[in-house]
Amino acid sequence: METTVAHSLSAKKRARQNARRNTINRARKSRVKTQIKHFESAAGSGDVEAAGQQYRLAAQLLDKTAAGSTMHKKTTARKKSRLAKKLNILKEKKA
């Protein structure tokens, strides 16, 4: 564990809690980024079905991340909107 400059017990506890939350939040953001990359690769290959499935998984993960306040709700909405836009363009090309 890192040495902190906190002196009081409550400040030391807060530093421990912040370190723990930081680890959890980074893992959640990493999972979101990975899922978005899976969607991007499926969309890049031109497979509409796979891209649709990956979009649903990414949207679900983004919603969970926003619910836990790891990401702001409007940030997740913006990301979902951009992914949906890419999916719709892909569907138009295939139709």
C-alpha cells in the first residue's frame, strides 16, 4: 500500500477507500473500452448480426457503469449514441 500524507484516522481511511474505488473504477472503464473495441471490430468486418450483439452488450455495460457512478450518465449516453449511429450506418449499407 502507498504511504499517504494523511495524518488523521479519517483521512487515512478515506485514502484507503479512494485507492480501492480507483481500482474498481479503472477495471470497469477498461471493460467498457474492451467491449467498445469488440463492437468496432465486428462493425469493421461488416457483420451486422455480430455488431448488433456487441452493441447490445456494450450498451448494457455502459448503463451499469453509469448506474454505479463510475461514468457520468451523459457520457454513457453520448457513447451509446455514437455506437448506435455506427450500427445504423452499417445496417443501411447492408440493406
